[in-house]
Amino acid sequence: MSKLSLAYIFQQQKLLVDQHYQLPKVESLASDILIHPGDQVIARDLLAHEPIPEGLQLVPIRQLLQFWTTQQFEQASRAIQLLEWKRNHQFCSHCGTATEPHPTEHAMVCPACQYRQYPRVQPCIITVITRGEHEILLAKNARNTSSQMYGLIAGFVEVGETLEEAVRRETEEEVGLKLKNIQYLASQPWPFPSNLMIAFKAEYASGEIRLQEEEISDAQFFKFDDLPEIPFKGSIAHAMIMHVTQGDAVADDTKAWL
Ligand SMILES: [Zn+2]
């Protein structure tokens, strides 16, 4: 009798879970991705035409954040990113031949030229900016027209740039401010689609707020005791805002950013 594996089964950004938001157990297939070899944890896609198994439901992964521990979220994050990577590397990017999965590593290998494609993460900085002892800069994303939520300055690290340079550049581009005392806080894998969020805190140095209108629709310094709607618990942005305004730990060696 074959052993059952704990399964992360996705349809795009939705995951199959039972009514208690727990993962199903299934028989493994050769095409599954092993998340932790030996641990019987697998990831696979549920294709659009496949029926949803009895007793299970598809739930957006962002919604599951609130029910899960950090470890569960990180494993789900790994599963979703590996599936996305495998789906997007069916052909060799060097010569165009159909690739094959490596038998033991997470690598898609070209049988013609041997080129190996590995999963990649996109480094993305996120910065919490304070002014004086009681003010925090929060910005409203221009693409978010459905809520009044204010978040933090964030953006992708460019080729050849240090993380601190990315923090300075994004802040100048998005809100026109200069920073001082940039310090690393924590990091969080964020599988939408495959980012590594690298968190910094910084202090306002100079400048007037000037919005990059295609990215930011509003930005203001808010008093710590008078904040607008902020990102949901479970996101690193939430932990960073609570860290500077309430003195909560943003991360420690047990990764307790939740
Ligand atoms: Zn090739």
C-alpha cells in the first residue's frame, strides 16, 4: 500500500483545503514536486477541468495566512513558488528543447545542451520610515482603488544595486524624500509570485513629500496613535508598522514576525 502525502494542491493562487483549512492527504504521483523529500509533503497543480474533490474547497492563499503558523505559510510559499517555476520552465531558455525535471534537485534540465534552470527569488525591499519620535510615513498604492489601506514603500532591487541603494532610490522615486540611518530588520518569503521581502527601517532626513502618481495616490506622516487602515496581520508590513509604533518585535531567531 502506498503512503499518503500531505498535499499542497493549487489552482493558481488558491489552495485545496478541508473545512478546517487543513491540507488533504493524497497518494503521490511521479509528476508531483517533493517539498521536503522524505517528509511526504508534495505540491501539484489542480487543472481547471479537474473536479474539486469531495469535502475540500479552494481558498485564496492570502486568506489562509490568518489561520496558519509562520512555518505552514513558509511551506505553502515554497510549494506555490516551485510549482510556478516548474510550469514556466518547460523548455530550455538557451536552445528551446523540452526540459526534464532533475531526479534529485529542484532543477529543470535540458537533455540537448544540459543547461539547468533553477528556481529564483526576486529580492524586494520594503521600508518603514519614521520622522521624529511619533510619526510614520504610510503610502497608498495607486493600483489599490478598492480600499483605503496605507502601506509601506517597497520595490524590486535592480541589477547591480545594493539593498540600501534600493531603499534610497525607491523612497526618492515614490515620495521624493531622503533617508538616514537605514537599518536591516527582517525578511519574509512572499510567493506573489516569488519575492523575498527584505525589510528595513529608516529615518526621514530631508525633503517634501512629492508623489510618483502612477505608483502612489497619497502619502503622509501619521501620528503613531492615529493610523489609517494598514496591511493585514501576517504580512511583514503589518509587523514592521507594529514594531515602530508599538515596540513589538518584528522578527527574532524563531521567525516570529506573525
Ligand atoms: Zn538547451
